Amino acid sequence: MRFLLRVLAIFIAVSALLSMVRRMLAVLASPRAEHPLRSSAGGRLAKDPVCGTYIPVETAIQARNQFFCSEECRGKYLGA
Ligand SMILES: [Zn+2]
């Protein structure tokens, strides 16, 4: 009977520890999951050197370390 009680006590302790770890992991995981959304929402803007438009770096067309709003502007820049 004593043995059973000890096993039960260990089981309760382990399950309590596991739920604590799971809660900690959830807290740690949530800011990491939000991060990509946050960075794309407040994305960096780059200036198109041809037409002067500001475009988000994520959607801009890149060439020679410059960012362009369209293929047309990139063509003008590279052709000039
Ligand atoms: Zn442009």
C-alpha cells in the first residue's frame, strides 16, 4: 500500500511538472509566433531612385542594392 501511495505521489508530481512546462512553453512560443506578423506590419521602406516612391522592402524589386517599385523603374535605372 505504501508503494502504491509513493507511485501515486510521483505521478501527481510529474503531471503537475509537465503542465507547468507546457504552460511555460506556450508563453515562450507565443511571442515568437507573433514576430513575423509584427515585422511585416511595420516593414522597412525603401525609396525608388527612379520615381521617388517609397515601397516596402518585402515587396520591392531589388537590383544593385537599390529597391524599385516596378520592373519598369528597375529597367530605367539599369538602362541609364
Ligand atoms: Zn518607381
